[in-house]
Amino acid sequence: MSLVKAQQYEEELKGYENDIREGIIKLRRLKGNDMDRKRGEIEEFFEKSRRNLKKITSLMKTEQNISIKDQMTTIRDSHKQEFKKLRAQLDNIIQQTENRDSVGVNVQETVETIKVEKKKPEEEELNDQLAEQLFGPVFETQKDCLAIIDRLNMKAEETLELGAESAELLRQQREQLIIIDKKMDELGSNTKRAGKELSAFFRKLATDKLIIVVCLLIGLAVIVAVVVKIVYHVVGPEIKKQQQTK
């Protein structure tokens, strides 16, 4: 849940970054109150970005999952670095503007001066072409850089998603191994218990056999005693008669 919120904040950060870039490009062509107003808008985007970065930091403090926490750290640090670069660009433009104002070479003021002096349309067109030649390649380069950065961000997001999927797969495999290990321990315990029960069964069987043998011996002894007694009663009187006759 916290990662989803962090990703939502990241989307907002991307929007702020694009707004700041566009504002910086427009800021180069403004002056006076227009430039101050545009600068204020850019500062508002910077302030919103700082609030979102603080929200991501708060989510990181409460997140227990290390993998998700690392992903949020990557999101926060990458955008922090990007906003530092944008801040440096803004400060550079402001410094350049102040320098131009101090030496009286502001390009926009020169164009306005030409208009006030009612110069020929050919000269105005020439100035516009010159400005386009000077700043056109810069704007194109910035657009190319922004496109490259967007592609890098997309690749980074894909890498983070792949890392998260890999971490989840490893976690599931680890849980399966733990379950297998527990089942193996249970199987070992059952095997030991079965061995003990089998040994007890054999001991009981041996005891039963001994009891049977003793019972058989007692039975045989009783039979022999009965036979001897019968023989004595049958043969005994005859033996006594023979002895008396002698």
C-alpha cells in the first residue's frame, strides 16, 4: 500500500518537473513583472515537490519491507537529484538576467527599444530570425535531453518493477523451503516414533511366545502327571498282588 502511494507521489513529481522545465524555458524570454510572476509559479512547483518528497520520506519511516523501502529510497533520491539540477538551471537564468540588466544588454529590452524607435519591419524580422537562430538549438537540445531523461525514468521504473517481482518470487520460494523443512522434521519424528512402536511390538511378541511355551510345558507336565497317576492306579494293584504271591 505504501509503495502505491509513493508511486502516486512520483507521478505528481514528474508533472512538477515538466512544469518547472517549461517555466524555465519561458522564463528566458520574459522580463519585468512577467518574469517575476513566472518565477513565482516555478517556486510554487518547487514547494509542492518538496512536500511530496517529505511524504515519501514519511512512508519510508513506517515501511517494514526492506525491498519496498529501497524502491521508495530510489524514487526519492532520483527526484531530489533532478530538482537540484532544475534549481541550478533556474538560479543560472536569474543570474544571467541580473547580469544583463546590470550591463544593459538584455535581449528583450533591445527588441522593445527597436520597436519604440519604429525601426523598419525588415530589421525586426532580422532580429527575430537572429533570436531563433541563437535560442532554437538550445530549446531543441533541452527537448532532446528531456526525452532522454523520460526514457531513463521509464527504464528505471521497469527495473524497479522487475526487482520487486524477483524479491517476491524469492520470498515465496523461501516460504516453500521452510514448509518443506518442517514437513521433513515431522517425517523424521514420525519415523522415530514408528521405530519405537515396532520395537515395543516385537518385545511384546517375544514375551507372548515365552508365555505360550511356559503354558505348553505346564500343560505337558499336567498330562504326564495324569498319565502317571492313571498308570499307577491300573498297574499298581497287580504289582502288589504279584509281590504278595511271591
